Amino acid sequence: MTTPGAPTSPAHGKETLGMNDKVKALSRNIEAIYPLAPMQQGLLFHSLMHPGKGMYLLQYRHVMVLPQLDLDAFRQAWAQVVERHELLRTSFVWKQQKRPMQVVHKQVELPIAYEDWSEIDEAEQQARLEHLLAEERREGLDFTQAPLMRVRLFKLAPDTYQFVRSYHHILMDAWCFSIIMMDFLDGYRAAREGRRLELPKPRPYRDFIRWLEQQKPEDHQAFWQQRLAGFDTPTTFGFGHPGRVIDAPEPVEDCVEHLSVEQTQGLQQAAGRLGITLNTLVQGAWALLLGRYSGNRDLLFGVTVAGRPVHMQGMESIVGLFINSLPLRWSWQPQQSLGAWLKALQAENLSLREHESVSLAQIQGWSEVQRQDLFQSLFVFENAPISASLRQGQLDYLISDMANRTHTNYPITVVIVPGEHLHLQLTYQTEWFLRAEVEQMLRHFRTLLLNMGDTLARDTDVPLQRLAMLDAAEIAQQHAWAAGGLAADEAQLQPLYVERLQRQVRRTPSESPWCMASAASVSIS
């Protein structure tokens, strides 16, 4: 500590001057500072609360066959993508501020790593890749250092490469995939030809933040209070709870099924004839499945909406996080007709869109559910537009083995990806569930969805209670049990009862369960 007016040592003076120079250099590199979108705040909060888990860290990857790779052009193209989009040059600060802020830097350097793995066998290549990705999830990305994205390229064989782009979800949503990939492809072609790609500057993401700041949440309060009135307990799954599985290798896992081309087309046609979207049909299957699993007629789960203001010019070309998660409350009765129920569900979805600018935190504040998440499952239908060039395969290379990673803060995230083969995915938190349970749930989801499509093709007035979620093998097993030809597996049934008892003890520790057998008292602790 120095006293006022006291001379400082030469070493201290040089140190202070050095610090001042660094501060000045940092400030000169700042382009803009502005608040976070509510969704960004939520992702930041959950990521900071769960360090080492890789929550909301996305790791997109594909294998590509690219003859005569120009590595310099590759690097130059990605550098230009980062230069073009401000969210890719953004860091986040929150420790010294009243509320989190995002800092757009004028210049940042995108980490691009290249390694030659062509001398090792395929199994070792895959093992090495999985190790690197797992290590990245444990380490996470530093929110205070831009960019929150990195690119890696591994040579697997002559002209064959493993591409990985890791980034935090706080930067962008699925809509941005096409924007970024087309910017890179066009930039790569230009760089190989020795020219710089000239594109019109996109509208800045801060315009969206400014629009959000101008919205009045109180204008939507009555709507959400009416929708959530009387709902005070989140919809559960009838199985699973936090802490049930200890020391799982990964915090989340995916269960995935793909429908055939014929099955996918059948669902699309059934939805079209009824005048609803494929999104509504699949969403209805999830709602009915939740009703069957939870035993509730009054249901609530989360849905993701695009969130881009359609009236604002240029919003479609911005890289940024626009999506929002909203609660969808829906009910069902056994005698309701399938067609009318689905049409009403689509109308409800349209109603929510009129009130989608409000944050989930604000909505929950208007609900009767407190001190816990409003819902335990999030339904995501990936309907972001894809460039015609990407759809039609007009690329400079062949792509295979595409994959991305999903990790939200919800116990189950439903991910639906439309395409030639409809993609059905349940991503679950491994501390909550056993994999076999979620795999069975996915089979029930698939069976119920296909039965809904087949039923709509014949008769839209069929009651909901007539829709089966069990496949032929499960139905045959139940018939065998009913006929007495196959006894229930006591070893499988017993743990369920024990687990229910343990759960009740945890829920009411002050009330020790007990039972009376003959004249003796037996206590269970």
C-alpha cells in the first residue's frame, strides 16, 4: 500500500504503466457492450452452476472427403466467418456488473487445430477423438475469452478428414448452422481462387437485444397467468429422480431412432390431410405419452420457439441466440377425438407465439410452481431453414457421419429432426434414469406416433384411449401374463417397489414408514 503523495518505486511504476497499456489495448479492441438476451442469461447461469459437465456445450462434427485440401484457405475462410459475425467475437462478463453483459471485440483469433492421424488405425482414431471431446466437456469454454468457438481438423486418410466445431449454445441457435456453413464454403472457394469474399454486412445482434429491451413483459402477464392458473406441480415421468444413478460416465446420453422413408412420408401426409404441421403431430404424441407415463390429464412441458421477430428486416441473416423456451400446458381426456385434439393443440401453439418474447423466468414468476423448474421435459423440433446449396449437396466435398451434442438442464430433452428419415431422440440426464428405461420410453413414443399417423389416415374421430403405445412384442407378453402362461419376473418387479419406498422415505424423512404383521411391529429406516 502507498500513502497519498508518496513516490512509487521504479519497478512499481513500470508495472502500473504496463497494466495501463494492457487496459488501453483491451479497450481499443472493444466494438460494443450490451446486455444478454434472457435465454442467454439462462444458459450462462446453468453452465456456471454445473461446471465440468459440458452443459450447453455443442460439439458438431462430420467426416468429409475433400481432395486437395488447402489448409491456408481453410483457415482464412473461418477467420472471415468470425470477422463477419459479431457473436463469434463476443465474450461475457458478470462478476462486477449488476447484470451480465456481452462484449463484442473488434478482432479475435479463432483457434484452429490440425493434426494428421492417418498413420493410426480407425479404432484408435475414434478413441482419440472421443477422449478429446470428453476432455473439452470437462474443461469447458472460458466465457470471458472470445471466441467461445474452436475448430479442429484431423486427417484420417488421404483426402478424408474429421471436422469438429465446438461452441457454446449462448452464441447461436440451430438457425445459424446454414448461415455459418455457407459463409465458410463461399469463403473457402474464394480463398482458393486467391480473392477475398465480399458479402454485405449482416444486421448486428445488438439490434435484437435493443428490441427485446423495448418489450413490456406486463403486456403478456394476463395471458400466461390464465394459461398456468391452478398448475402447481411439474409433470413427471412416473420413474426416475435426481441422484438415482451414481458415477455415470457421462452426464447425458442420447437414445435415437430413425423412421423409414415410408413411415416419415405417411406421417407427413396424415398431418397435411388434417391441416396441421408435422411438428404438431409429433408434439401431440409426446403429450399423450407424458399423460400415460405420469398418469396425469393436465400436462405441462417446454417447447422451443424460433424467437426471431419476423417484422424486423434482416433478422434471418443474423448469427445469434434468438430461441426461447415456453411452457405448453395441455390436457387430454380418453374420449377426445384425435383429430380435434391435434387441431386444438396447433391453435394453442399459435397462441403462444403471440407471447414468446417473455423470458421463461418471468413466466414462472407468474405461475404457482416455485423453487423448482416449471417443466421436466423440453420438446425441440429442429425446423431451422437450410440453404438450398446444402440441401442439394452442392458442396466441394462429401459429408458423412454428421453428429451434434445435446445437453440442456432438463431431465429429458426431446429432439426431433425432420428429413427423409424422421429423427427421434431422447437425451436424458444419466443421474435420473437407467438407459433401458429411456430406450423403452422411446419405443413407446415411436409406436404411439406411428399409430396416430395410421389412425388419422383411416378415421380422425378415433378417441385418444384407442391409441396404442405398446408394440406387438409387448402386447403378446401382456396377453401371456393375462392367460397365466408366463409369470411376472419377480426379480424385475421387486426393485421398483423398493425404489418407490426409498423415494417416499427421502420425501418425508420425519415420518418413518412402518407396518404391522400379526402382533409384531416392523420399522424400516
